[in-house]
Amino acid sequence: MQFIKINILSLFVVAVLQQANAQSDPSFRQNQFNAIILNPAQTGAVERNQVTVHGINSWVGIQGAPKTLSATGNFNVSDQMGLGFVAVNDEIGPVKTSRIGVSGAYHLKLNRKWVASVGLSAMMSNVAVDLTSLNTTIVNDPHMQSVLNSGTQLRAGLGGLLYSKNFYFGISQPLIGKVSFANVNMDQFVHSSSFVAYTGGVIDLKKDWQFRPNLVYRYVKSFPPYLDFTSVFTYDKRIDFGLTYQLNGGAGAIFGVELDNGMYIGYAYTYPTTKLNRASAQSHELALRVNFGKSKKTFGFRNPRFFN
């Protein structure tokens, strides 16, 4: 019986951690605020310096639903170098993940129209699984009276980016390595590496209007592919509104506005298209970004507005 309990506990932790790993690249709808988290090569690929706070509360009303809060800084240090910082706190069920790190990227002009960049990130992370917060059929089960904790672990990420005035394509591995715990050996079960690829562009329409579609693909081992599509219309390069869809996930709307002082406020609403809609009808996402510094036009053009 003891052996069976331990195996059941291990399987449960594996299932929870795999879901947490799916959250390792936070599944935001407004990916422009999430760019250097998904790909360190995005560091410095901005027209002006940016500091952003970004939060999402997924599937409101479901106990243990994902909640993510991030803060990032993306800075143009020189014509070809960018530096950034990332802080992320992610919760899903009994699992809490915290990360803080830095990123850097080098941007190389290939010709008159194209620029390529490569980026690296380094971070400290911690994963905790609070088993005591779970309701079980066995009162005071000794196997559920502890908190699994990874301690502080060093992680890394890498990526590449190719972009022009109106197009971009990026690939990355945002997190490299495994999650391990000091008080239990889960190495043979837990894999936290992921792969991200995305593409998009800017299409000029009539006067003062632009159309900006993008596609984001995420791969996490033992999980089905994550595919996000977003289409945003922009008026006067300041007002954004559009639609977003995640394969086997949800559909929603995006709205954002950039104020005269360089501050941008964005909001996204998502409705689940799976059986989750029987328990929850909404996810809310709010972002606040501050732009400052001179406009960057190093390569003969201003960098495109990535994502939405």
C-alpha cells in the first residue's frame, strides 16, 4: 500500500508539473508585452526603451486556474546591443513558479532591408508544489503534508530573430534544463524545456490604418502543440483592436491605446472554446507599458511593432 501511495503521488506531481511547464512560457494574448520572455533575441529590438508590467487571470471562477504576473525591461544600449530584465511569478493549482533574470542580444544588419539578432538569457528560478493545499480523500495523509521545493536553480534561454521593416520571424528555447527537487527525485519524469517559433508582419492599409497578423507556436514535451493566432488593426499607430484565437484553447478580443506621454494600456478578454466554458466564461489580461528615450532608426527603418 505504501508503494502504491508513493507511485500515485509521483504520477500526480508529474501531471501538475507538466502543466506548469506548459505555463513556462506564459500564454499571454498580448504578446508584444511578452516578447523577451519568449525570445531573448527580442532584447533591443524595440523602437524606444520600454518597461512593462503585464498580468493575466485565466479562467476566472475555477479553483487553481493559472495566474501570471510579469515585469520586463527592454533597452537599446547601443546601435547593435540590447539589454533587458525579466521577473515572472506564475501560479497554477498548487504549483508556484518564480523567475528573475537578464537577457542580452546582438543585432547585425544583413543588407539594406534585413536585420538578424541572437540573444541569450540567464535567470534564477524556483518551483514550489504545495501539496497541503490540496483536498484529498484521506484525512491528514502524511504523503500530502509537505511542500516540494526546487530551491534556487540557474536556468538559461537562447533564441534568434530575423526582421525587416514589415516582417519578423523568431525561434527560441526560452528555458533550458530540468526541474529538480531537494526532497524528492523527479528527474526521470520532469522535463521543462520548450520550443517557440513565431512570425508576423505589418500590412499598410488605407491612410492611418495598419493590419498586423501574427502566429505563435509553442512545443512542450508530452503536451499537444500550442498554436496562437492574433489579428490586430491599428489606427493612427496608437489605437489597437483585434481578435485572438488559441487552438483548443480560447477566442477573444484585444484593445489597446498609446497615450501622448508614451504610456500604453492594453486589455484582452478570452472566452474558452473547450469544455472549460461550462465552469468559466472568461480570462482577463491587463498590461501597462512605458516608452522612453529617443526613437531608434539605426538600420534605415524603425523596428516593426512585433506581435500585436
